Amino acid sequence: MTASSHRDLVVWQKAMDMVVQVYRLSDRFPKSELYRLTSQLTRAAASVPANLAEGNGRSTRREYAHFVSIARGSLNETETFLLLAIRLGYITEEQTGATLSLVTEIGRMLTRLHARLSS
């Protein structure tokens, strides 16, 4: 169930696209948030493809599934921080729409991958 490389995984590729979008969105945050929300958001987002890569490099399906589960948690954190940034007025729903759609798509993909690895 492992791809020859984590870079071959479509979910990893989409997660990398999401991270780029998150970094661009976080550039709009006030500088006072640099070590607060900005840092938490970008770390959570970057954790998604990083955990997919680490899991793909593990030797068992069970270990891989564990890292996919961690990636799902980080994705949920990312979504939460984006929604918080909207509530705080740092970004708008319009600015965030494409990223949140990608978050939803990645979430579905991670759920499917986890189910395949766990079966």
C-alpha cells in the first residue's frame, strides 16, 4: 500500500498546494500574530504533508495509518485556525474559500487512505 515515493501520492501533492495557499493567506495577518496564530496555522498546515511523507517511509501499514491519522488531526487544526482567522477579520471567507475546499478534499482523501491502510 505504499507508493514508490510520498511525492507520487496525489493527497501529498494536494496537501503541499494547501500549505502554499495557507502561507499566502497568513501573509495577510497582522504582524502581531506572527508568533501566535500565524505560527500555529503554518505549522499545522505543513504537518499534513510532512506526516504523509513520514508515514509513507515507515515499514508497516499500521505505522503508515498512524501517521495518516496524525495528518488528519493537523488538517483539522489547519481548518480551525483558518476559521478563527476569518472570525478575527484577518482574512475573508472569499479569500479562504478555495483553501477550505481543498482542506475538505484532502480530508476525504485521508479518510479513504486511512481506511485502506487499516483494512
